[in-house]
Amino acid sequence: MDTAVLRVGWDYGYFARWMQVSADNELGMNSEFGHLDDPYPFPSDAHFMQRALDLAARAASLGEVPVGALVVVRNTIIAEAFNRRELDHDPVGHAEVIALRKAAHRLRRWRLVSATLYVTLEPCPMCAGALVNARVDRLVYGASDPKAGAVESLYEITTDPRLNHQVKIQGGVLAKQASEQLRSFFRHRRSVK
Ligand SMILES: [Zn+2]
């Protein structure tokens, strides 16, 4: 009996703290990013994209092409990943695929209907297909990829009405930072070869 009371008391305390932290996050994000002249419809997009850029920088430090991705559900990061093709000798080891897999494992469901995927570079055909298959609600990406982009550049897989699911898209978020990160990675790689 006493244990049960204690547990309820602790749970309530935990819940109250969680509510406070959520409220603080919301306020912090809005005050920092939610200006009237914000170019993005969702004020927190730049915040999460900055985190994806940090993950991409980690990939670069390990010799991987710098692409970072995260899955967010109701303003909470569910999964984070970066490109690991070289590390894992994995042809499908793109940041998006790894992030979607991690998120699905964590949520214990493969349909990610309320999820937003943030990625620093426009997804390729494989990853755009994975977004459709995972029923992701929204995609936010940074730099466009004129050579392999399958969201707006070469193909429009995520919004193709012939497929059974369409993803809302927002490109160009912190695009300058993302493309500069890629450019400097390839510049550096050429210089050491
Ligand atoms: Zn890809």
C-alpha cells in the first residue's frame, strides 16, 4: 500500500517536471526562433535542423559524407542518425533510413504517421521511397541535391499522387550551412587524395 502511494507520488512529480520542461522548451524555441519574419512556417524547424547539422558534422569527423537526420514526434526527438555507409559497409546506410528504422523500433510500429523527418540534404530516391513507405507526415530538408534529389530536384517521389502516401515537404531550411558543410568535406577530401 505504502509502496503504491509512493509510486503514484513519484510518477506525479515526474509528470509535473516533464510538463515544466516541455513548457520551457516550447517557450525557449518560440522566443529564440519564432520571429514574425521567420522564413519557415514552423518556428522549431531551424532548431531541429541545427541538431541534424551537428550529426552531419559528426559523420564528417568519421570520414563519412556529412548528412545528418532526425525523427521528431510532437516536438520530441525520437531518433537521430548520420550517414554510415563507410563505417558499416552498407549501401543503404543513409542517415534517413537509419533514423526511420531507429524511430520505428523505439515506437514499436513501422507507420510513422505523426513524424517529421529532418535531414540536411534532399533525400535520394531510396530515402524518398523509405519516407513514403514509413508514412512519414512531414519532411524538412536543408540543401537541394541537383544530382540525386528525389523530392523536388530529379524526381518528386514524396508527393507523387500515384503512390499511396504523400509527404508534406519543406526544403531550404539552413540550406546554406548544409551545403557549405558538404562543400568543405569534399574540398578537404580532394586535398588529401
Ligand atoms: Zn538516401
